[in-house]
Amino acid sequence: MAGWDSVTTPDATTQPGSERPHSPYADTPVPGDPTQSALVQAARGRTTPHTPVWFMRQAGRSLPEYRELRVGTGMLEACATPDLVTEITLQPVRRHGVDAAILFSDIVVPLKAVGLDIDIVAGTGPVVAEPIATRADLDRIPELSPEHVPYITEAVSTLVAQLGSTPLIGFSGAPFTLASYLVEGGPSKTHQRTKALMHGDPELWRDLCARLAQIASTFLQVQIDAGVSAVQLFDSWVGALPRADYLRFVEPHSRAVLTAVGEQVPRIHFGVGTGELLADMADAGADVIGVDYRLSLTDAVERTGGRYPVQGNLDPALLFAPWPVIEERVTEIVREGRQAPGHIFNLGHGVLPDTDPTVLTRVVELVHSLG
Ligand code: CP3
């Protein structure tokens, strides 16, 4: 494991069974090289001293310190306030000792930034005042430029300085998932308007997704330029599509985003219920394939030809089960993950708001103790 012995960061020195400091950088910035972290190394398919672990939605309502900080501030307002973004992003890292921070933001932030009338309603999700249905609507979506999101640059720069050797993950929504919110006007179980537009006006659909790919690529590049160590492309709802439609209507646009990022930082590609699309999503230009809880990591490795590091995949609902159940399942997932060139432990989707945060901390300790 060349390169590891010379590194003295908390990440690299944590051995199975050793105490992992929960707050190595609470007050003072810590120097260090996040590219040598377990997370980035695993994403690059290299051996690591322990399986790195973080949780989608690790920042958020499961943490009382988050709920307290958010009182009186709307979600999108919080996302545009660098001091709040910094603090909220650090909260789960301090508390759980996870191997990465994920920028506190939202997939609709760049859409709001270019001027769309969009809000995040608690308990519902993103709501769009005037949904996209026609070519004239598409003309209402300007390209994103870095000047639209100065607060992202500021928050990422501050976070990178404070996090030291702990990597910060940046992210964006993928064109399909962003398009779904814009076309449906809000969350949808059926994605009926989106599918109707995709099939009914393929040229408008293509141009909409091309615009969203530009926005997603620029949003990611702003985060990369400010210092994130990895990025995740969330195509949360694309599992609603049959494979043929994915390949024809979506894959080229997601590929454009992942290709624009290129080799700068590892790229994680994730969606929910995407077992049937997994190989195509990996081959679209990902370095790591995210796996939701419906598919075992063993099957995920097989479906992607054993060529990709995997991320996942504990069912977030299982965190409500008795500890021995969680322990057994976590151990099994870590074992299955060894079949891949690299494994980043995560949930199969985001932390549910009612989750007991002490259970999350225990999961981190368990994953680290398994080596
Ligand atoms: O900790 C992290 O994971 C980083 C922060 C993050 C948020 N949203 C914060 C957030 C990330 C990575 C996202 C991405 C996101 N946003 C996705 C992709 C990930 C996924 O879950 O599949 C999607 C689909 C969205 C859209 C969205 N925003 C939804 C569905 C919701 C939940 C609505 C609700 O109230 O249940 C949001 C709001 C949101 N984004 C919250 C947080 C912490 C909750 C709002 C709050 O705390 O008031």
C-alpha cells in the first residue's frame, strides 16, 4: 500500500479497533491531503486501511443541532448562506466521524440561481411555480455561470480549509432528475408529464436536457475549482425509466456531465431503483457506481463486470431495526464490498429524518472496526 505509511492524517492512521477522533478540526484548520484519504483512494479502486463510510443526507433533520440551526431560515436561504452551509456540512463529520463531508446544498440550488421560481417545501420537496412544458418555457432557463453561485465557492473554500485531510464531496442533480422536477412542477411518483414530453417532443426534451447538462457541469466545476475532492451525480429518479429510454433520452446528457468533469476528481453516479440501468450508468463515465438497497453489492459487482468501485448500500429503514440486525447487515455489506475494486460504505438512499443519530455513529464505528 505505497503512499499510506507516510501519511499521518486521522484517516490514514485509523486502524481496526483504534479510537477515531471525532473532532480533529473543530477549532483549528488541520493540514492534510484529502486525495490520500480512504474515500478518494477507494473511489480510485485502491486498497485502503479501512472501508470509508459516509451517508447520503448525513446533514439534515436527523441531527438536533441541524434542526436548531435551521429555525427561522428557509432551506434555499440556508443553502445560499456560506456560514450556515459550512456549519451544517461539518456537523455530521464532527458527530459521526464519517470519512467525508458532503456539501450542504440541494440539487435545485443552481436552478434557483439562474432565476427560476422554485422553492423547497418542508415534507414535500422542490416545488416549481411555472413548470416547463414548451420551447418558450425552455428559453426561460439561462445557462449557469460561476457568478450565479458565489456562495458555493465561498462555502467550499472555507470547508476545504477546515476539513484538512477529510475530503469534501460536491454534487449535482443529473439532467433527468432535474428535468423531472421542472416538468412535473414538483415531486412525482409517476413522472407522467416528463415521460410524455420525452416521447412527445424529443427535440424539446433533448434541448432541455442539454441545458440542464450545462447547468450541472458548471455547478460541479465551481465546486471542483473551489476544492472538492470527489463529486456525486444524483440521478435519483431515473430508475423510473426502461433501459431503452434511458439509453436514448438520458444517458447522452449524463455522459456529457461526467465527461466534462473528466479525471479531475472521482465521479460517483447514483440513482434509486436503478438495478436494471446499473451497467449503463457506470459506463456513462463514472468512477464509482452508487447502489441502492434493492440490489446486493454482489449483484451490482456482477452487473458492472467487476470493473467499478461500488458505493452503498444499507437500507435506511433498517436503521430503525434492533442493533444486532443492523450489525449483521453492515458486516455482510462490507464483506460483499470486498468483491469490488473499491467500496465506499453508504446507505442505499438518504438518511430518514427520524433516524436516531447515535445509530449512525455506531454504524461508522462498526464499519471502521471491520477493517
Ligand atoms: O447531507 C447531504 O446529503 C447533503 C445535502 C443534500 C440535500 N439535498 C439537503 C436537503 C443533498 C445531496 C441533496 C440532494 C437532493 N435534493 C436530491 C438527490 C438525493 C436524493 O435524496 O435522492 C434530491 C432528489 C433533492 C430534492 C429534495 N430536496 C428533496 C426530495 C427534499 C426533501 C423534502 C422533505 O422535506 O422531505 C429536499 C429538501 C432537502 N434537501 C432537505 C435537506 C437536508 C430537507 C429540508 C429541510 O431540512 O428543511
